[in-house]
Amino acid sequence: MSSDTHPGGAPAGTAERDSEPIKAIPVRHWGQWVSAAVVLALAAALVYSVATNDNLQWSVVGDNITEESVLRGLWVTIRLTVLSMVLGIALGIVVAVMRLSSNKVLGTVSWFYIWLFRGTPVLVQLLLWFNLGLFFPTIGLGSLNADANDLIKPFIAALLALALNEAAYMAEVVRAGVLAVDPGQAEASHALGMTKGQTMRRIVLPQAMRVVIPPTGNETITMLKTTSLVLVVGAGDLLTRTSAIAAREFTTIEMLMVASFWYLVLTSIASYGQYHLERRFARGSAGTLPHSLGQRTLANLRPGRVHGDAR
Amino acid sequence: MTTHMVKAENVHKSFGHVDVLKGIDLQVAPKDVLCLVGPSGSGKSTFLRCINHLEKVDAGRLYVDGQLVGYRQAGDKLHELRQKEVAAHRRDIGMVFQRFNLFGHMTALQNVMEAPLRVRRESKAVARDRAEKLLDRVGLGTKSGSYPAQLSGGQQQRVAIARALAMEPKLMLFDEPTSALDPELVGEVLDVMRDLATSGMTMIVVTHEMGFAREVGDALVFMDDGMVVEAGHPRDVLANPQHARTKAFLSKVL
């Protein structure tokens, strides 16, 4: 706005006195060019040795990538990830609010929850839920009873284990976000006569979102990969299906390649989504926006620039 | 005895081992403007925050419009009020903070509408109508769609005043409302406060603006070290301080 108006006192004729743009020779980073060449050569050698390996039948990989049971497994992995993240985030917010509450009972219960579910491996929790029938043969209240083995199917066991475990981590993420909001916000809300619940829902949690979003993206990407653990209870996810084919056809490495391919596709999509979500929530606030991997790579390829300095 | 809007009787407050208020006695009549002045750390802000129970009084009694703050008296026993009852009391007391504390995720208009919508359960149309009028009144009718980060400090503080007024309070508390502002923005906020005082609002103002105190204040209380050192009409106290500590303080700020 003010760039086209000269500050007062500028000598007349300044506009005509063109200052010559500096044409300097930029510092050359020869070391980077050399190391780039070395890295490229090594990468090429690795790709060549994998691509031409006689023990790896690429045609098997290609045939199985869109095989029907693999795609069904992929769908189970996606459903498991989405459902456990949705449940985990919802329960995590509840646990975080309990943890921050002045009510000592709620605070202790949530502390214990986080201690328990974060303190034991998710694989152990998965096996415990799957084998629930061994120590709770029936589940229910009063006359409403069900056989645990009928109720806890592999998919349900997997979902319970992943969601309850995730809630413990999400609770800590949300708690950090809430603590990052200026206490003056809650004070102003209280001074207006809003209750603690209203203050949390309307004022504090919405502003905690910006801090909470990036780690939640990381949690989602981690969850995509953690779902592969449900192989041990045979919940029918991507890795369960590819492993079954591998055992039948003796194509272990080929099927692991298939699984890796799909996991990479899923995590790439999730990273892309996280990048855009972060940009959206960073709007209106000071600070630089994160660059996508693509932007960074392009920027690094331009001569004379270092470390994704895209401007 | 309910002729006072605010009445403090021997109010004490300590944080841990530090006694911040050591027996405050004062009264504010309806429609009066009381200016609280004194060096930092003298307990002015803490006293202000006791009035709407953001801080809990440790000893003594504090009344707003005849009602005991934070407690209910039954016989000679005091019962702490429930969170919801405290919230209900605060509806009638507006507060303006040094750091504005506007809700960062809401526009100016949404900031002003929020409490009437949630606390008084007003309809959107009614709340919006009053919010627009209040923003007009503080000279920000054209900024209703702006977020706090897009406003200057002075504009933010004026929105904060409008936000407090939206609850139609009977008492307004100002905690150093101009201390965080660039010097050239102080005037616009003081203008709004002067206008508010003229309209008959009861106000307690913690301030270092002696000019404002002299011109607008009906009473001035000088506090130091958790006690009221001197009180009187602003013109008298400022022109002719009686106590040595008041003299020493005023000689530095005037």
C-alpha cells in the first residue's frame, strides 16, 4: 500500500535515478553437486540390483497388486484406520478434558487410563482383546448377555485395541493443545458469565485445533502402519491378505512388495491431506506455511539455493 | 445498606505466603467512576479480580449490588457458591483486560455476540442487532467482520469494551485498559470510556492515566502494598496528596 508513495523529504527526481540491480555471481556449492552425483549413483545401483534380481518375480508383484483379496484387505486397512482414529480422537478429547478438570476423580481416572494404555504395547492389548473370552466368557448386564467369542470378532478386537490405545496418545496431544491457548481467553470467557463447559467447547478447544492438527496427522499416518499388527488376530487387513497369498504361493518377498506399495500409497495420500489441513488452519496467523515435499525438492534442485528456500 | 454498587470490608487475599491484599475497605456508589491507582504490585488488579471472583477472597466481605461475592451466607456459616452460580453473578459485571483477550478465532461481531447467545440464550437476530449497535458506538461499525489479529490494539480494546457491554452489565471493571497500547492509540480507548462514564455506568478503573482520573473520576483510591493509603476526590488527591507515599508516587507519574 505504502510502497508507491515516497516518504516525505525524498529528494525530487528519485524516481528517475534508477538503481542498477546487482548482478553478482552466486556462491557455488560444488560439494552439493558432487554428493548429489554420488547419491544418485548409489540409488541407481540399488534399483538395478532389485529390478534385475532373479529371486524376485516382478510379474507376480504386478499380478497381485490389484488382486481381489488384496484390495479387500486394503479396504479393511482403510476402514480400521479411519474408525480407530475417529473413535480415538473423540475419546482422546474426553480423556484430555477430564485430565484438565478440577474434579479430582475425573483427573485420576484419566491419568490412570493414559498410564495403562500408553504403558503397554499395542500388540499386547490387541491379543488381550482378542482373547477376552478366555477370562470373561460372557459379557453383559443383567439379563442382557452375550458370548464373548461371538461378540469379539477379530475386526472388533482390532478396532477396540487400536482405538483405545490411540485415545491415550490423542489425549496427550489435545492436552498440549489446550495448554497452548492463552489463559486470558478462558478468563475473558469466565468474566462474561460463561460456564467452564461453555468456555472449553466454544473458546478453548477451537483455538487448540491449530496446535492439535499436525500431531494428529502424524498419528493418522502411524495408525495406517500400526494396523498391520492386526495380522496376529487375522482381522483380514492388507498384510493379513498378502501374507496368506505369500504362504500359499511361496512368494514372500513379492507379496511384501505388494503390501509396501499400498502402504506407501496410503501414507502419501494422508501426508498430502495433512499438508493441506495445516495450511488451512495456519491461515490468518503469522508464521510461515510448511512447504510440501514436492516444493522442497524442486527448490533444492534450483542452483544456488539451499534447504527449500523457495522464495 | 444496598446503596453501594461495590462494598469491600476488610478484604484479604494472599498467594501462598505473599499477602497481596491486607484489609481493603472501600465503597463505590452507583453511577460513580472509581479510579484505582498505585505502584505495580500494590494489589490493584488483584482487588479488581476479586470483585468478579476470578480470585477468591481469603478474609473479609465483598459485596456487589448488596450480594456477597463468591459465597452465600446462612446464619454465621459461609457456603462456597457453585460454579454455575458464580457464572450467573459474573453476567452483570463486565471486565476489560490489559491484554484485550478477544477470542482469536471469532470476528469482532462474533466476539460481541458470543456471551448474549450462550449465556442469555438470546436469538441470533437480537444479539446481532445489539452487537452492531455497540460496535457502532465504539466507532468500529465497519470492522465487524475483522478478526482480532487484523485490528490495532486500540481497536481490539474497543471491541473488548463492546463485548463486555453486550451483557448489559451494571458494573464495569477496567484492568489497566490502556497500558498495553501504543501511546497514540490510548486516546481512542479513553474516549470510549469517558463516553461510557457520562452515560451513567458504574466503573472501577485501574489506571496510570492521571489525566483521565482527574477529568472523569468521581473518586480516587491510592493503594500501596495491599492497603488503601489515601482516598478522596481525584482533584483533591492529585493536587494535594496528604500521605508521603502518595506524594512520592505522584511526583513520579505526573
